[in-house]
Amino acid sequence: MKKNGKSNGIEGLAVNGNLAIAAVPSPKKRGFADAVASVATTAPATKKANGMITLTPPTSYHVEGEEKPVNLRKLIDQFVEEKGKEKKAKAEKEYAETEILKWTREQQDAYAVKGNFQKSFKVLGEKETVTFVSSDKFSPIGEANIEGLKEVMGKKFEELIIQKTTVLIKEEVLTDESLQEELMELIGDNFSKFFTASVVSVPVEDFDQKIYTMGPKVAQVRQLVKQTKPALK
């Protein structure tokens, strides 16, 4: 409503000749989210990366220490060619190794069953010779495999599988001199304060030979007890 040409901030509405007064709503109090939004800046648009620059090296480049200049472009071609050969050779080597190890392992098994266990063999090719070498090294047996192994091995489990305990000093003891001093003075009842221990099941020594006492179950045992892969030299 205006009075003397000025607004008093109140809006008036005539209803049936009477004047109804309507209050103007108070402005809503700004919340935290609004405050944050008011000072937030929009992240600038990410610039599109330019394409990778292609370099063209010279065909004649003098390398320090070399008497003659080198053709870098020819060397690039040679590098790519050799890289391809290397990749192909690696695949062929892995295939050959897999087949040789498979056959030689079968021969090792055959000799062992007859009572003539051997850790290594000379294996003849048409022109070359390789040496097959196995080791008496096995990974700790996973807890999930223990029950299955007991079922397969029966009474042999107690004879050929043992529990190996490893005790480790806590890492913080190695870096804290005060703990080191305390360790030297107080071991006894405070053992667990300094050490953690783990117990895992592992094969007995010479398990790689003793496994053949399992007879036809050798293959099943090998599925549950992982031996270090034999090597060809």
C-alpha cells in the first residue's frame, strides 16, 4: 500500500469493499548447502588432449663414442622386428617346456614306482640335450585342502604331513628402541607382546620321493600339495 506516494511494504487487496492485509513472506534462511553453493566454483572444462606427436628421426645420427653415424629409422624397424621374434620365441619356448616337463614327469613317476626315484634326468633332443631338475620344495597346504588330503592319504597323512610353526617379530619392535630394550629384559610372559606366530601344514623332508608310497593316489595328492615347478636347463 502506498502512502503519500511511498510504499509501506504491505500489500492490500480489496475484498467486498473491505481491505484485506496480506503479509509478505520472510526470506528463507540460507542453509549450509546453499552457502557452499554460493562460494563454489565450477571446474573448468577439461581441455581435449592433443594427439601424440610423431617424431621422424634422422637416417644419419652421430652417437657419442661411436665412429660411424647410425640410421635410427632402420634401428626402429630392427627393434620392432626383434620384439616380435622375441614374443613368438617366448610362446614357442613355453609350449616346448610344458610338453617336455609333462613327459619327463611321467618318466620320473614310472622310475619312482619301480623303486628308482631320481630328482634329475638328461633328456635328449635330435641335436641338443636338456636337464630336467625337480626339487623337494612344496607350498604350505591350504586349510581348505587339509580334509580332502586326509581323505585321500588316510593313515599316510600323519606320516607325511607335519605342522610347521613360524614365529615372527612384530615390525614395530624393529623400529622402536624402547621396545627393543624391553624385549631384551622381558621375554617370558610378555612373549605375545612382541611376536606373532603362524602354523601351517607342510610335507615332510623327501616328500617328493615318499609321495610314491601313495601308489595310484599320487596324482590326487599332487592336486592338493603344490610342488615347485621343475626346471629345464
